[in-house]
Amino acid sequence: MKVILNDHVEQLGDRGATVDVKTGFARNFLIPKGLAYEATAANLARFKQETKRWEVTQTKEKGEAEAMAAKLAGLELTFKRRAGEEDILYGSVTASDVAEALAARGITVERRKIALAQHVKRLGTFTAEIHLHRDVRVPVTLHVEPEVAESGA
């Protein structure tokens, strides 16, 4: 089935591209979520009409994302975790943990927008990338340090 993409779809294409996808994927996912229209003459005219409004919205969103990126630039987060032998953590540091640490600093970011380059399962320094907008991504440094055991004496 041929569809016109109404928004950027990862591993499929950018807005305005006409792509051929399986019928079920188009009818069950792309079209209901507003990510695509069936490629007909009427929908092509509709798409062209909505383009100007979409461009204004994207410019506004990108500006907001760049302002947030300025706040996040150079940010370093420190996590204290219990670790066993060879500095391996009991558990891990996840995107949810990063989102909570940012929220504690007054910065709200959805956990789905935080990408960890690798699983954080040992002590050390790691990098997380925050996807604020399709064109705006900010690296944040994560320091994972051992939790100091409190002595009960």
C-alpha cells in the first residue's frame, strides 16, 4: 500500500515521502496514529495544505528544544549504586533513573527520549543522549559511583 508520510518515521522516511508499506502496518499503525495518509490525490492536496501549519509548529518546537538543550549542555549526573566484585552493579542505571535525576533538578524529560549508548551495569562514566527534537540531541554525562556502606557501630 502506498502512503504519504505525515511525520518522520524512524527507518521508513521523512515527512512528505511516498513509501510502499504492508497494508496491515499502514491501517493498524501509521494511519490511526496520524503518521501517514493513503496516497490518493485528495490526501496529497490535504497534505500540501497542512504543510505550512506543520512548518510553523516544527519551528516553534525546535526553538523550545534548543532552549532546553542550552540548559542541559554540559550537565553531569551522579548515581550512587551498590556494587559487587569487579565494580559490577547490583541492578543498573536506566533511562527512568536518568529522567528522575533530571526531574529532581527541575527538568522534565520523558524517559522514552533518553537513549543510553550501552547498558549501565558497572561503575564508571557513561554518556546518555537526550532526544529533545528530531534535530536536537544533547549528550549528558553519567557518573556511577559506589554507594558507601554506613557502619552501624
